Amino acid sequence: MGTLTSVFKLTNETDWKTKYDITIYQMGWRLGGKGASGRNANIAQRIEEHGLHLWFGFYDNAFNVIQQVYDANGREPGTPLATWEEAFRGYDFISLEEKINNEWLNWPFTIPPNSQTPGDSTPLPSIAEYVPKIISLLFHQYKEFLSLNPHSNVQAKIQAYNSSPTFFQVKSKYLPIVMGVSDDILDDGGKFIFTASENLSKQLNWPTLKEILKDLLQWITDLGAGTPDLETDLRRLFILIDMGTATIKGMIDDQVITKGFDVINQYDYRQWLGLHGAKPDTINSALVQGVYGLVFGGKEQYTFEAGSALRGLLRLGLTYRGSVYYRMLAGMGDVIFGPMYQVLTKRGVKFEFFHKITNLELDEQNSISAIDMDVQASLKPAFTKYDPLVMVNGLPCWPNLPNNQFLAQPIPDNVNLESYYSKYPPESQKKLVKGIDFDLVILGISIGALPTVASQLISKSTAWQKMIKNVIAVSTYAFQLWLKPNTTDMKWPYADKGLGLLGSYQEPFDTWADMSDLIDRESWPTENTPKNIAYFCGPTPQPYADQILKNVLNSDFSDPGFPEKETNLAKNYALDYVQNLTKHIWPGIWENRTSFDFNTLIDLKNGQGEDRFNNQFFRANIDPTELYVMSFTNSSSSRLKTDQTSTFPNLYITGDWIDNGFNAGCIEATVMAGLQTARAISGEDFPISGEKDI
């Protein structure tokens, strides 16, 4: 997506051909990298993804670019996904899972939508402006807690507190700060302290605000004492307030407000919260775990640098436009990369599929002098161009296998041209030469492949060596199920909230999403049409994750059976999941049963028992270009900017692994990087939302 964004931006002007001649070289048969998806023609044109892909409502740059793409593509009204509004749907409900006393509990969140449109140009808040927003959010949670517990003994404790000498002291202490506020705000200590906090944060009186936050925490702690009947609700309220106050205190003490988020990247996010007073229950909560889940961090497996984590969390929760997150109403390849390809092809950008880069060569000036590649497949003489897309229910889509009708030598179905482990021989080799085939190079291959394709560059540059050492990409697992019952029948407790999204659950599949809005985009026979599609994903467990990373860093792809071994491991973990963990989210399947009912799974082969499960979709993302780029503690300082490659004067790098200003693995960071690359090449000065904190 980084490269495609760069090229899209460079070709936005009608006269772009007077400046550039652009060719994109792509391994295999489809665009998208780890965001690619494919249609399985042998199984109802079902959508098969690398994992779960969602777009959050704060993705200003990504939404802006894709809106331009849909406008430029100009599909006829009434055709499938003719507009970006038809291609995306906003959602507002998320459930986090917490394990308390060895029992899984749902922690539901409904995040109210607003009237904004994702991708608009409204300026983002300053870091200081996040503080009153955090306090307002906590105040909302506090009021919601009171409304859900109107007759509890907590109300009596609140009234007793309001008449106590303690509250008299608090009221006297902060009365000047809340002068002029309506009297009903003073009905209880919580509202009083919250109001004082919000007012003071707007005045930027940080020392006094910290004192108020300490009183606030003490107040909520006293409120919760001796109320076992409200243990869950009060515990969650405390976690929210504890997390919020620790965040504000840390932002003040560590000068995040004046210096930006990166100033705290030497800490892991959990560590940073603890340094600023967050209690263990908060640090180990589902809420904090959800932050790590967004980046495949695992419960204890990986660190997440505090600045990048906090930047992402505040953007997600406080700057979303419309809905907190959006789903694509087809595969990511269909919704994003199909239209991208169509637009760029219409504009005259050339695509060379089946070209796998094997090496970048340097000359004496350290310019890229040649690009070596394997030509994986060639066209039949009757064709001058490979057509990568297929039509599914009127929508242009990417198949999960090459379109062999165009190829001189058909690719067997069991050959994966996207895998570095494949021993399938290339048809030929090709060498592109500087000054003849190219002048400038955009390197948009993910960082996991750089030890293999850019070893000369790494050996020449200590900055590149540092980047490769510290900016790490890790493997992930995913699987998809197609089911006969819907979530209402399966008794997912929040079926009335719309399609479910669950996080912070048991690894390695800590995330589940109900993707049933994709059923109509597939082509199931009437008698075998699913009523539910379920996606699961999460981090590859140890020691398998370390072995995959070792292979990638050492460019060791010598074992052609390794992909099958890893896929089988992912399948085994998925089988354990459905047999042991689906009872919590789908209790209806388990009614009057002691085991998972495999007959609830759709299987066109009509297998029996576990065979029906084996015919679902499983994926182990183990190849260099499929890995997820992490933001380990203090790793952003090792990232290079797109044009920070003066060692190699004709090279630009792009992707979510460069220093793009967001620096966490997501489509927004990737698009930001692509825009930065286009800006550096063109010399055009245009703003990119969110690329600078200050």
C-alpha cells in the first residue's frame, strides 16, 4: 500500500507523464502485500485473507486517499461498491475479554458515533488538548456507572461522602476552580472533582491538576471499599480512572505535552503506566491488553514502545470521525487494491506481475545500479498483458491463485509464488539497469525481506544495520470459519449490537470478528449458504515465532516443507480454540453438548466431524513480506525516513516500517509513508495529517 499510495499521488496530475515513467514490479499475481486477499473459485468464491483487516475512524490519510481512488475509478452507479461509502460501514461496539478468577467475562464498550466524516481535513488536537478530552471521557464513564447502578449502596456511600468532612475539605479546596458551574454538578464528590479536573486542564495548570487527580483516585478507591456486590463494575470504573489519571500524570511529568510522544519511547507502555502510578490491576487489565492486541503484542510476548502506543490509543479513542472503526464490505483486495489497480492502469502506470526481486546492486557512488529479479511466469504469445482480476457477483476481485489462462506455463495449484520457501523454478532472470530501465527506485517491499534483497545496502550503512536490528517484523496466525447458525442462534450475548468484535481473548487467537456482512459478496449455493462468517487472528506463539524470525533474518528458506508445518500448527491451535474457547462466545452451539458441534460448519465437500473443520481456511503468515511490523521499545529511533537514504542517492523507502510519524503497523502508517515518498520525489509541499506531534 505504501508504494501504491506513492504512485497514486505522483500520478494525480494530468501531466504526470511529462515527469515520470512508472513501472511497478510485483512478486506473484496480486497486489497488497500482507493486506492482499484472494477469492477461492473452488469453494464458492469465498474470501481468504491474511487476517482481520479493519479501518479505524482516525485513519485520516488512508480514508482520504481511498476516497480519491473511488472518485477517480468512477464506477457506474448501481454497480457493486461503486462508491467508498458503499465499500465501508462504520461500527461502534467492541467487547474486551477479561479473565477473573479463572472465568472469562465480557467487558462491552459502545463508542458513540459523531457527525464527522473519516478522511476530512479537520485539524487534530494538540497534545495538551487531549487532557480535557481524557477527563471528559472518564466523567462519561462515571455517569454511566451511576446510571447502571441507581439503587446500589454505592449511591448511599456517595451521599454520605457528600456530607462528610472529607468532601467539605475537597469542596473548599477546589471551589474557586468550579465557580460558575451549575449547582447540580456539586451533588457528589466525583462530579465535583471531575469538573475541577476538566476546568484546570483547560487552564493548563498542570501541578494543581496532578493534585486533583490524586484526590480523584482516592475518592474512587474509597467509593469501592466494602462493595462486593458491585465488584465487577467498580473494578472496571477504577481501571478506567486509574489508567486515565496515570496517563495524564505521565504526559505532564515526562513533558509529552511539550516534546511529543516519542520522548517516552524508551519505556514499554505497561512499564510507563506503572511508573506513573497505575496499579497492577490496571496494567494487567483487558483494557491495556487491548492496546497490545492491536499490534499483535501478546500478553507478555512483545513490548510496545510507550510513545507510539499512547499516540495510537489517543488517536483511536479521541479523534475518530464518524464511527470508531469501519469494516470493508468485501475482501481487502477487492475493496482497496482492485480499485487502486484499475485507476493506476487507466492512468498509464505499468505493472509487471510475477517479478520477484532477488537483489539490489550498488555502484561506486552507492546508487542502485541494477535490480535483479526472478521472472516467475510469462505470458502466452497471444497476450500482451496479464489481467489479474476476476469478476465475482459483478465485483472485480483478486483470485487466490494465478489466472493460468494468460500464462505460457500454468502454475500448479500447490505452488505458492508468494512464498520464499517455494522451490518452484523461475522461468528466467531479469536485470534492470540504471539509466536504461530506471532512474529512481521506490523500495516498498516490507522490512522482513530486506536482509534477503538488500544485503549490499545493509552492509554499506550503519543506519540500515541499526534499523534491521531494531525494527522487527513478526509472524501471525489466522483462521476463518463459515457457519450455519447466525450469532443470535449461537447466543453471542451482544448480537443486538450489530456484528461482533472481540479482543483480549485467549492467544494465539485473541481477536474474533463476525464478518457476516461478507456473505453476499461470496457465491454459496442456496442449500449451503452460511449465516455467519468468523475471522480469528493473533500472534504466533513461541517457540515458533522465534524460529520464523530467525529464518527471515538469516534468509534461510531451505526447508520447502516449512510453510505446511506452520499452517498445520495454526490449524491445530484453531482446533483447540473451537473445542475449548468458543463456548464463551457462542454458548448456543454448546447447549446440551460436551463438545463443539462440527456439523455447524459449512463444508461443500460434506465431510463428517472434524473433516468439516479441516475444510475451513487457515493461515500462518511466515514469509518476509507477510510479517507484521512491530514497535518494540525504543525502536522508532532506528527507523529511517523515506528520503533519509542519502547513502543511496537514487533510493526512496516506503511502508509502515519507515519513520512516518505514526510508527505502528497499520494502513494509516503505510499511507502516510507513501504520501511522504511522493512528496520527497515530487518536491511538492503538502501536509500529511498527524505526521508531527507538535
